Amino acid sequence: MNVLVINAGSSSLKYQLYDMNNESVLAKGRVERIGMESSILTHEVEGQAEVREVSEILEHTTAVRKVLDMLTHRKFGVLRNIEDIQAVGHRIVHGGESFRESVLIDDEVKLEIRKLFDLAPLHNPAHMMGITAVEANLPGVPQAVVFDTAFHQSMPPSSYLYAIPTVLYRKHKIRRYGFHGTSHDYVSKQAAEFLGRPLDSLKIVSCHIGNGASCTAILNGKSYDTSMGMTPLEGLMMGTRSGDLDPAIVPYTINKEDLTLNEVNSMLNKHSGLMAVSGISSDMREVVQAMEEGSDSARLAFEMYAYRIRKYVGAYAAAMNGIDVLLFTAGVGENSAVLRKRVCEGLTFLGIDLDENRNEVRSGETRRISADRSRVEVLVVPTNEELLIARDTYRLARNRALTDTLGD
């Protein structure tokens, strides 16, 4: 079965086409600047030169049609015709409390996703445009939705509720939802497989550290607590997001600087974090380089960033009454040896003993970076959210096909 995975944004669309017989990527690419005359489609096939096409793409239905044209192109394509796509999977940022797992799309599912627009106004409406665009171009092909929040629906109320009037939860569903769920789910399973240990026997702290960053306590294979909250703003210090702060800072800043709520929201999401403290960049590589060249502000930003990760690891070890595995994933987590070292240096009390030589090795594979004597396994696990989406979509579409066959 060939499964097309789509991640639709408001002005972009990323795609990967999987052959689920061997879980190989047949092609991948992205469409950027949707809504403009000079939209850009970039298409990649293993072993071939990247193809780049500039054209007018004013909405997502046209973007999907362009992608399908490229996938079936006589020279650059990998499929004979679009009928070779048997299922489509979509990444959806917010599933609220409505979705605890991935599901096939029907009218009821689409209605529920629309009801969640208020919780993810920048993401869910764009995802819905992607779903509608696929319906227009591939009518009758089963589509599945995989939610960033679904993995965290196993959290107990003591983890997900805020200490505010409960009427706000009952009326408006104000609570912790958590994000990066597909990543935390995938890497925890990879870690258990790598270690040859049952996932449901492990206490894992998963650190997804990219431009957006979150830590998750995974107890016996299920999310027990996570650092991001009702929105992705809470938790760790990130590339441009502030992470945790005193809520009173918001009205205080509005009063002192004569700012609007939208301006403060923009400040906390787009102009804070590494960028704000370093004054240099939101990119950890550039911050580390500046730190090594003697920048005091870059060093402060780096130390704050590592310190907050360390605090969450310690807190989650306490929440689970222990830790068996500490894992790092995503762009920064997988590639920044200096950050991993700084985080682990302050966690020796937990039994974490980093092997510096292993930590310096760069690899695209899951690997151990802790010393043999370490009581806690420290791993680097490359994430692959698209593959998890493809797997869930394949499973759901295959089960639907089997059910339909038995029904006949």
C-alpha cells in the first residue's frame, strides 16, 4: 500500500509518499508560498536531483493537484497514476479532548476538528484545508488524521488541570494538552526496541528539542506529564518562545509598555526565547558559535536553555519515582552534543553518567551516549513523525478495507 502523508500549513504543504511494504520513502517535497503567484514546489526522489518548480498556486486544492502531478510525472514521478495512492494521512496539531487516537476521516471527525479551531487557530484551519484539498483531488481515497495531542490524552487530571476555577475547564476546556505527541510516541517505542526492553516497563523522559521544544514523562508507555500546555508556549525555553513565566508579567507589560494583547502574544511566541536572550539568533548552532567566540549574552542564553531542560528532567524523574531512560530527539536534541553534555552534567544524582566520546559521535541512527556504568540509559533517537503518521494511516485504512471485504 502507498500512503501519502501531508502536513498542511496556512501557506505551505509538506508531503512524503511511503511504500508501506517496506516503509520506504518513494518521494517527498513541499509547496511554499501558497496564495501567491510565485509559489514554489520542491520535489525529491532518492538518487535523483531535486526538482524545483515555480508557478501560481492560489489555494490548497491546486497545491495538492500539483503534488499529484509531480508524483505521477513521466520523468520525475514515482507512480503510474494517482490510483496508486491507497490512503492519505494528515498531521493535525490539536485534537482537544475529542481524540485519544488516530482516526479515519468522516463528516463527524471533520466537524469535531472545526470545533477545535479556537484552540489552534493558526494550525487546525490550515489542516482542514489540506483535508478538503485531498477530497477534491482523490475522492473516495481513505484519509486518516493523526493528532499531536492524542498521545498526551493518557495524562491524569492531576497533570493536565490548571489550578484555576474549574468552570473555565468545564466551559472552555482550558487545560494542559501537550504537543509533539507523535514524536514522543515514536521515539519512546524506538528506545524500547533499541534496548530490547518492554515499553510498558520503562520510565522515560523524552526531550524533543528543536525550535519548538518539550519534555514528556512517559510512564509504562503512556504520557504521564508534558511541558507544553494548552498551547505550545508553555514549558521549556525555545527558539523564539518564552516558555514558563509568571502570568502576571502579561498585564504588567501591557500596562508599562502600552501594548495590546496581540502584541504581547507575538512577543512571547515570536520574539522571546534564545533569540531574545542571546540577541543573536534563535538557532542553537549560531548561539553556540557565538558563545564559543566569547559572547556573554549567547552564553547566558545557552545556560538558561540547558538549565530549564535539566529542571524538567529532574521534575519528571520525581513525578515517576525514578527514570530508566533519558532520550534526546529533534533537530537540536539529535545534533547538539554540547547541549546534551550540559544537560547531563547536572543530573549525575539520578545516576546519569554520560560517555563524552559516544556523545560526540554524529549518526542518523538510534544510539547510546551514556557510559556502560550509567544507571540510566541516555539515548539519541532520531524522530520520524511522518513514518508514525504513515503507519497509523496504513493500519486504519487496511482495517477498513478488511471490514468492507467481510461485510460484502
